[in-house]
Amino acid sequence: MEFFDIYESSESVKVTQEPIEQYLSLPAHRDVSVQDLNCCDWTGGKNCIFPMSTPKDGTLGSEDLIALRSVYQELVGFDDRTIIDMPHTVTEFKAVKVGSMSYGSLQCQTSRNASVLANWTGPDGSLACTTGCNDTRPGQVLKFFRHCFKVKSKSADSPDKRYEFYLAQVNWFSKHPERYAYGIPVELWCNTFDIFGPACFIPIQRIKSVCASRETVLAVTN
């Protein structure tokens, strides 16, 4: 599968999916339908996701936490009445390894593995599971982080439940109106990104693969 990211100046980036056969880690998480995300356990990241860089403390903003709540609702099955105590603090990583696959971010000295493919995002920053979308799309990883939070118990006799998630913050390339102009497996994608929303945060287990990218130029005719 190949992608072209189209720039208005006619410059573009060619993105090619790495052979996925050797990266078949966590297939249930990667391939589960967007409508059945809460059928998988997304909290076991510490057993399969290994940081490849020195961890550092990071901070999430209020908009980030609002977006993350929507993500956690879909992954765990919380409802709107669930009281979630989410701290602003996280532990950040520049790169991680999942199975045999290494993922990088734009924070790395080399961002070769910062472009990824995943079936996760819908239009305008929304989650695919809330909009009925079912589409594998390319994006750029800004950073990886571990986020711990707790859910308030509804019973005074039960303790609060704690959760730990490993996520990536991703900018998703916007769709190009002539996406299939070159025919499969080549696709066209804009060089702009979708607006910020819940889909900018994806559990690392959901990433399908990395992409290899290079700049190219397309002739523009009027």
C-alpha cells in the first residue's frame, strides 16, 4: 500500500507501508472492528509496549483531557455519568517497541518511523467508532505517553479502580478529493492535518504499521 501526501505547492511526500507480515503483534487490538473496541483489554500496555527512550515528565492540557475522556469511554465502556479522575501529568517517550515493531515520533532525531497507519480516526478529529467510519489512514506521531487515572467507585464499599494506558498523540493527514486518482495501491493525501479532537489520541496497540516516506513532486495542470 502506498500513499502520496499532496502539497498545494505541488510538492508531495510518498509514503509506503512497511511489510506487515513480520509485525503481527497484538492482531486482536489492531484489527478489531471500530464498533467493538471495548471487547479488547487496552490496559495491558506495560506487558507488550517497551519504551526505547529515556522517559520524561509531561503535562496534558484541559482540551487534551476532554478529548481523552471520549477515548477512554469507548475503550473501556464508561458512560457520561462515570466520574474519572484524570491527572494532567503523564510520562512521555520519544520511541517505543511493540513486538518486533519500533515506532518513532517527531521528537526523535530521525523521524523515519514517525509516520503510521491505523483504522482509528473519523472526520474532523472524531473517533471512527462514533461516526461509523472504517478506514485505514496515515498520520504523524507527535509523542508517546503513559497516562494513569482512576475511576470513582459507585459504592462506598468498593475501592476506586485504577487504569493505565499507553497512547500516541497523532496528527492525521486530511483526505484528498482525488484519493484514488492513481489507482490502488497508490493514494493521495493532503499535506494538511485534520483538526484536533479525540482521534488525536490512539492506544499504541491500535497502530497497524509504520510508513516509509519521501518527498516527491507532482505536475499540476490547469
